[in-house]
Amino acid sequence: MKKKVTHEQTRVLNRQLVTKTIYDAGEISRAEVARVTRLTRPTVSDLVAELMSQRLVVEVGYAPSTGGKRPMLLRIDADAQNTISIDLSRKDFCGAVLDLRGEVQHREYRRWRNDRPSLDLIFELVDSLVAAADRPLLGIGVGTPGLIDAAHGVVVAAVNQEWTNVPLRQLLEERYGVPAYVANDCQAAALGEFTFGNVNGVQDLVVISVGWGIGAGIVVNGQLLHGTPFGAGEIGHIVVAENGERCSCGGFGCLETVSSSQAIVRQVHALLARRGDPRVISPEQVSFDRVCELFHEGDAEVREVVRAAGRGLGTVAAYLVGVLGIYHLRFAGQVTAIGPFLLEAVREEMVRLLLPALADEAQLEFATLGSDIVLKGASALVLHHELGVL
Ligand SMILES: [Zn+2]
């Protein structure tokens, strides 16, 4: 009996390996899959037959002739199955149906009632997405703020949401009968960028998401680093300003008080109020879009606020590079609208804090996936676990 279980486990792993190889290659022959995976040709043919019977893999035609018999090429049928993704990182939270290449097929928004998340509203959104999906569901992925025990899919603590120990994965799996995965939104974003963001074979990547809050997602050797059981990339409350402003966490001078979009808005509001701008009464009247306008008009004081925000990010980015030795850093979220000036400020601080050899090596870029980064990351989470791809 034990032997049979082992045999089945091997088969599952081999099937994931074959799926991943075809997924990564785009189009590939059975012989080439056997060569890459080091599985025997009969094993590959057998597994491919199984994947074809599930419609996950299709034959696309013969390869161009290279002299001998032309091999039949295989590819993943991106339309064979759907994933459902939920991005809970925004007040107007969002869900989508995606294909197996992470392309959004259908999306819907909801707004929290009284700014408080409720499971009922999440279920209502997923119900609607399930109805909209026209392919079998591979699984559901969720990216949410807070400390997440990803192994069990439990939201351990989400301060802004006032959630404690919510077993989101279990609740979704019980209700919908498909696998569900839950990750921190910034970690999901990093996985999304790593999977769909043209990283050109890079295996180590840090994505720093800077919006209302700030967090990093860390991919090491192609795997998302969660922490044990959580906490990797929780950079938002690292103190970067001694005697700085009070933070929502109760501390003072945290990165989020200097570099988050709300911190930038708050400081620009104070600036405009000081100038006696009659249109400015409360911070709510200064949007981040307005900050970007002022910045691009060349307002010197606004540029200084933005520069300080960039330097705060640079402090923490320097720590990340120094500790992890990862040099590919991408920035995501609302503040990317500021443009290259922000990255220059980040680099300025990194150069000040790091050994020159480390600072020189650092490659700072903006993430490529825009506002869909968490949705795509949640989908990547499902693909990673269910198909072994990444
Ligand atoms: Zn804090």
C-alpha cells in the first residue's frame, strides 16, 4: 500500500514537472520535454496523454523541418481552465476571472460597506465570478493586506481590516469546493511580477509595493519567501526617521509615515495649507493625483517631499540588498506615477548606505503589471500550487 502511494506521489510530481516544462517553453515537443525533465519518453508520452485528456495541453502542429522527422509541438491551452483572483488591498476591492496565462477575462469591483471588510461581501463577489467563469475552475487565489499564515491560508492579523485569525482558505474551499490560496498582497504582487512581468530568467527578485501602506514581496530562487510562519517583507514599520511622525502602529517615524502615498499626501496638504492655498481645508481635498500634478509642474517643495519619500524607501532597499544579496528591485503601487525621479532618490540613499560594489549592482525598475499586479499574483499563486508552474 505504501509503495502505491509513493508511486502516485511520483506521478503527481512528474505531471507537474511536465506541465511546468511545457508552460515555460511556450511550444515544445515530447522529445524535448523528455530531454529537459530527464524523464523517459514513454513516461512523458503517458503524462502528456493524461494532460491532453484534461484539455490542459494541446497539440499545435509540426515543428519546422530540420532534416529528420518533424516533431509535433505541444502547448498549454490557456483557455482550458480559469482561476479566480481577489485583491483585497483596496477600498474598492476587486475580483477577476483569469486564464492560465494570467490574462484577465472578466472583472468586478465592490466597495466595503462602512470601510470594513466582510466575508459576506467577499462571498458575494466570488459567487458572481464563479457564475461568470466559463471554464472549469483550477482554484481561487487571494491577496490581502496583513500578516498571513500562507501555509494554512489564515489571515492572522490585518490591522486596517480589524481581522484576527480568519481562516479564509478553509472558508473558500468549503464554500466553492476548489483549492484556495491566500497570501499577503505585497507577496502576491511579487509573485505576479516574477511570473508574468518579463523578468528574463531572473530567479531572485524583490518587489516593493508603495501605496496606502508599504510592503515587500521577496522571491528567492524562484520561490516566494513567506517567513515562518509569516512576516517576510514587512518593511512598512521599520523606523527610518528618528523623532518622526506618529504611525498607525503606535510607533514613530516608520517608513509608512515618510514614503506611503498617504504620508506624501499629508505632507503636501500641510505645505499647501501653510502657503494659505484657499482650496485646501482637509487632507481629503488633496488627492495623490494632485500631488503628481504639482510634482510634474516642478513645484520645488513638493519635489522635496517626494525626494524624502524616495530616500526613505532607499534606506530600506539598502537593508534588503545588504541582507539578501538580491539586486533586482521593482517598485509597484500608486507612487510609481511619480516616475524616474523617485527611483533616483531611492538610489541616492542606497549609494549613501551601501558598499559601492553592492549599490552599483542594484537594478531599480518599476513593476510592469500596473494596477493588476495583485490580481495576477493571486492567480500565479494558484498556478504555482496546482500546476507547479513558475
Ligand atoms: Zn508603524
